[in-house]
Amino acid sequence: MARRAPAFVCQNCGAVYGRWQGKCESCGEWNTIAEESAAADVTAAAPGRPGRKGRPFKLEPLAGETHEAPRHPSRIAELDRVTGGGFVRGSVLLVGGDPGIGKSTLLIQAAAAIAKTGERAVYISGEEAVAQVRLRAERLGLSRAEVELAAETSVEDIIATLSQGKTPRLVVIDSIQTMWTDSVESAPGTVTQVRGSAQMLIRFAKRSGTAVILVGHVTKDGQIAGPRVVEHMVDAVLSFEGEGAHQFRILRAVKNRFGPTDEIGVFEMTGGGLREVTNPSELFLSERDLGAPGTAVFAGIEGTRPVLVEIQALVAPTTLGTPRRAVVGWDQSRLSMVLAVLEAHCGVKLSGHDVYLNVAGGLRIQEPAADLAAAAALVSSLTNAPLPADAVYFGEVSLSGVVRPVAQAAARLKEAQKLGFARAVLPESARGEAGEPGIALSTVDNLASLVADIAARGPGRSPAKLRRQEA
Ligand code: TYD
Ligand code: MG
């Protein structure tokens, strides 16, 4: 018989304990452990079927015919790029993101796009009333789209409804945290309920061939709330990111069984919904403060696409015992490394300075190739020497201070040239790979020579000088 003993489940990571405790040992969160009924967990072994004899099945050889996963493109190019060419039949996608970032907006637009191809698209909201969803669709100019709507939260009812009539091509469940199933006794929103509901919807997707999109909320530290376990159950996890203050939104694949995980889709939130941004560089560079010290343009690569973005640094004398190191949009430990290399090999003393680094536009850079641009911005801010406004930077910095080559130099240079940049500062060894670029190349083989170059440019318009000019 099934155990009726209570179980204590961490609502953050899903770890199960025999008794209550204040801190989850698995994820380190406090006060996340809540009592749930263990027997009702659908993931536990099915009770009441002891000793069932197994049925032998046929094993297949690895070699054999394969078919390309049948896909349904949404024709929203930025979305299709991230999914790997469209929604795969029978697959389940989890879309995570902060509240208010635009998940519902993106997905109603996707549902409308699928409906436009003549296929059945269903949008189930567990958070908003049908009238609210309609209101949003009206604002998006989609009120004529043939998307079927419902405000429902019972998974059994949803699956029963969806199983009638023509098989839907796409079903959006907004959000998985509001769903509940009868097969689980816990309250809606608990890990057990979310997992149980997700499992039933996944089974429905596989059985019917419908592509199902689950919306998942994100906790304050950026993880999909509660059901980390759901991330393992679904075929793809997309995260929808952006800075509240910026209109840019970035869709990124965190996991994808049917496509790439390094592509990004860039959108702009407008009064009429999400608009695709086909040339992100132009957007990220649109509000540059030309001639100000502490900014460098990084020629990066996101997936297969070059993206130019401004890196801003502020280095200021500290008033604290321990100087501050703050980063937005880049890796904190990479900043520490670049600072250490500047101190150790370039004679740049930063221990008495607060350092702030920001990637403009809300983009999050993961490439080590940004090292050189970050270092240039930092030194420029420290020496108050503006960098040339028509230059881009890329290159990885090693612990010894050597500037190392990075992949796809030619693509980076081409994008820079396209956007009107006249020169690139890049690793010595990238020159051969660059081919015949239409822009001037200045190569650096180590960080110390870059620092010397920037320092030699001398201070630009200092605040004091500006003030004097104004007077
Ligand atoms: P929403 O899709 O409801 O976010 P989520 O589902 O991720 O919580 O988007 C809400 C925000 O988007 C809200 O602050 C208003 C803004 N928005 C626009 O700026 N333009 C629009 O056309 C729409 C529909 C929303
Ligand atoms: Mg929403």
C-alpha cells in the first residue's frame, strides 16, 4: 500500500525530507519547505499493482531511418530562431521569465501566428479572465485571430476539452503554477501539484502530437519558481529576459532537445506588443554617449549572429573599506579576473577604487571575448581618456595578460563595418583569420600595450573642464 505519511517538500527545488526543517540542504534556501501528502505524488510508484509481470518489447538498432522532427514555424523569425526552426510536434516547451516581462504577450502572439497558418491554436489562462486576454489581443491588433481561449486551471478538464475535435497544433498554458490536477492532493502552486500537472500535460502532448508551451514564473534570483524538476521533464526551456526599464526583451534557450541553445531572439516591447528586432546591434548602440570615457563597443557573437553592444565602466575612488565591484550583464568572476590581470601585469592599481561595469541595453554577455572591451572601458574610465568612438574591441585575456584569439573574427568585423565602425582592436593572431576587412585593424598581443595606448590618449573632457567651458 502507498505510504500516507506526510512528506516535506522544498518549494524551490523539490527536494523531499522526512521532517520539517528551516533550511533546504539541497538548494540552500530558507523557509521553502512545506508539508505535502506523499502518497498522492504521481511520480511515486503506482500503488496497488504489486508484482505485475513485465511485457517484453522489441529493441531497435541505433542505425536506422530517422526523420527530421516535424516542426511548425510560427513565422515570428526571432522566436523560430530560438526554438530551432519552429515548434516540434508533441514537444513541451517551458517559457520562464519575470512577472511583467511579456511572456503572455509573446505567447498570444505566437498562438495567433499559428492560428493564421490555418492550424488550431489554444490559449489557456489560469491567471487572467478571458476578457483580459481579449483586451490584450485587441491591443496587439490580434482580435481577429482564430485563437481559442479559456480561463481554466483543472488539468483534467483542459485535457478532456483539448482531446475533442481537431488536434490543436499549439496549446499555451499560462501558467503551470496555476494548474492543478485531481490526482494530487496538495494545494495548487505546490511543487507536487506543478509536477503532477506538468506530467499530465506532457503525456497529453506526446500522445496527441500537440506542441504544448508552459509558462513558468521565475523567482527573484532568476530560476523558474518551484519546479526545477519541470525543467528536466520538458523538451526545451526558454527564458525571456530584459531590464524593466529597457524596452528590449531577449529570448534565450537554456535547454533544447531539438535545437541550438546559443541562439537569442531579440524583441522590442512597444505599445502594440512585441516587435521583432532583426538587427540587434543597431538597437543596442542607439543611445551611445559618444566621446565619454569608460565606454567601449564590444563586437560579440550570440549564437550564429554577430551583436555589437556597448560596455560601460565606472572606476571611482572608494569611500568604503572594501571597494565595491558591481556588474550588470556580465560575469562577476570574469570582471575580478580582468581586474587582477590589470593589477598584476599592467600596473593599474584598482584596490582603492569602486568598479562598476554595465552592458548597455539589458543584454547578458557570456563570451570571454568581451574581456578586451571590458578592460578597455575600465582603463578608459580610470584614466578619464575616452576611447575612439569608431572602434570595436574583442579578444580574450589570459591570466598572464596575453590577448588570445576568439572565434568568428571575420563575422564580427563584418558587422562592425556594416554599422559604420572604422577600426577594430583585436588579438594579433586574429589578423590572418580576418580576411579582407573593410576596416582598419589594430592588433594587441597583450593587455599592457592596450593600457599604454589608452593612457597615451590622455584625459578627455573632464567634468571640471566642462564646467569651466560653460561658465
Ligand atoms: P505580460 O505579457 O502580461 O507579461 P507576463 O505575462 O510576463 O507577466 O506583459 C505585461 C507588460 O507588458 C505590461 O507591463 C505592459 C507591457 N505591454 C506593453 O508595453 N505593450 C503591449 O502591447 C502589451 C500587451 C503589454
Ligand atoms: Mg502573464
